[in-house]
Amino acid sequence: MLEVAVIALRWLQYSGAVVLLGAPLFLLYSFRGADGPNLGWARPTLIVAAIVIALGSLAALVAQTAVMAGSLSEAVKPASLSFMVTGTALGMAMVVRAVVAVLGLVVVVATKPGRLLWGLTTLAGLIVAASFAWTGHGAATEGPGGLLHLAADIIHAVAAALWLGALAALTTLLLCRAAPDDVAIHRALHGFAGLGTLAVGVLVVTGLVNSWFLVGPARIGDLGASLYGQLLIGKLVLFALMLIFAAGNRFRLTPELGSVLAGGADPRQALQRLRRSVVTETLVGAILLAVVAVMGTLAPPSAL
């Protein structure tokens, strides 16, 4: 039961982190502050993301301590929690994550929507996303390759948050009940395509580096023999599926919307097709995060 709680809390923290980093960055480069369409959802969304990260991190600290101590009653003792925070990188990372999330929450509540708010919350999200390297496998590698693995894991987490968070923001924008500014949405889609391509390229490179350390070339043939390997295969399948949707959005649906707008025709059907594709891609991304949450609790093939 505790292991299930750890996995669920990991997924919640991942979800909050991608929103706290990717969503404000999407707004920052897409709409020049608060002049974009239907941005009333932005502040409440960032507030929820910050709260989820803060509470999720603290709850995960207790749950992880309980796993290590053997029981929840032992985990809530000050001595156990103190050791977890001061004696392990895992515990310290969770505390840092919670503190940064609380600071981000204060910023969101105290600052008006605009470029300053988007920039500050992006910074908070960047720190939160990077902290996952110390609660996963990235910080466990010893020896001369340890620093490279840690750096790759940090960059991988940040790139994933950029892509998935921006995708979540775009999904929210397309699902807004108020009538959208179609031209602004088209402009945002073009901006998202550039950032998405960069994020995907970084994810591929850093993913290969991480796989080198966690799996190793000699174990590729036996990848399906372990649960970690099976989940890694599933993660790659989900990633490929997201790429298919992303390519369709960029090279077919977004240009189609541009042509409709340029011709002065009704864009509702083009927007509906885009909306379905983007929502589906976002749901696949949420499932992918769940797979990653499980993988983070398992020993990789290189450790067996």
C-alpha cells in the first residue's frame, strides 16, 4: 500500500511540475504577457499546480520515510523525518521542492498576470523539475560518469516538463468555453511547434544517455525480461505515439487552420480537429508520466 502511495504521489508531483514550468513558459513566448485570449484560467491553474507540488512533496517525504522505516508510525517520528531530510539527497530534494512550490504559490497570488508572473513561475518550475533528478536514478550513479548522468537526468526532466506543460496549457486554451481568438491560437501553435521540436530533440539525446547508464548496451537484448525494461518499452511506445500526434498537429492541422483563417472561412471544424488531437496527445502524456512514476520506484537493469 505504501508503495502505491509513493507512485501516486510521484505522478502528482510530476503533473504539477510540468504545469508550473511548461504552462507559464508557453504563455511567456506566445502572448506577450496578459494580452492573449482567455487567460483567466492561468492563475488558478498555477495555484493548483503549486499546491499539488507542495503537499505532494511533503506527503511523499512521509511515505518514502515509511517505506524505509517499515511503518507509517515510525515515519512520522521527528527523528525519522530528520534523518530522511538531512541524511539523504532524496529527502532534501523533496523539502526543496516543497519550499520552492510554496514560494511559487506566493508569487502567483501576489503578482498580476503578465510577463513578470510567467517568468517567475517558470523559474520556480525549472527548479522543481530539476529536483526530480535527486529523487530518481540520476543521482545514484557513482564514478566518473555520475556527473554526466545527473546532468542528463536534469535536462531530461526539464525538457519533458517544457513539452508536457506547454501541451497542457494549449489544451486548456483550446477547451476554454469563451470564444477563442483564432489568430492568437494559430500563433501560439506555431510557437509551440518550435519549442516542442527542441524539447523532443533534447529528450531523445538525454534519454539515450540515461539508458546507457540505467540499461547499458549489453542488456538491450534482455530489456523485456525485467519489469523496468517492459515499462521502458511501454514508455517509448507512448513517446512515439505522442510524436505522431505532434507531427500531425504541426504539419497538417496547424497549416490547415492557417489556410482557413487566411481564406476567411469558418475555422470551427479546423479547431475541432486540432482540439481532439491535442487533447489526445495530452492524455497520452499523462499516462506516460504514470509509467515514469512507476519506473522511478524500480531498480534498473544496471543495478541487478
